[in-house]
Amino acid sequence: MSDDDMELARRLARFKLGVRRSLGESVNLDFLRTDLDYRTRTLADIEERTEDEELLVSLLLVREMLDRRRDSVVDNGGTKSGRDYRFGARSG
């Protein structure tokens, strides 16, 4: 696991615990990471309802980290890095 992955995991954990503590709700971290619609709706809803400054800062950091991660996946064409076999097995 890379340092970025570890930092994201920590931020997500803090965010989930902050939401539970402040709003008494649970956030599905898998959906938050993988489902853009769920992420957008959930983060916007929590952003509007929270009065906890620390939770709001955590939300902004999580949003930025997840957006940055999504942008890097889109920039890479949505594929994992590896060998490119389009021009034969020995080309890559």
C-alpha cells in the first residue's frame, strides 16, 4: 500500500467516525470511494448539515483526495499501468 493510499485510508476513517459522532449516521466507505453519484450526494448532504468545523475540514480533504485519485485514473485512461501488448508481446 502506497503512502497516498494509507493517507486516504486514515482520512476516510476519521471522516466516517466524525460523521457518526456529529450526525449519528454511517457513511459507506466503499461507495464513497467507488460511486461518484453516492459520493457527490453524501458529501453535499453532510456539508450542508454539519456544524462541526473539524468534520467540515475532514470532508473537504476527503473530497479533494478522492477527486485527485479519480482524475489520475481518468488521465491514465482508466487502466492499470503495465505492459502494452498492442504491437506484440515483445514491444513493451
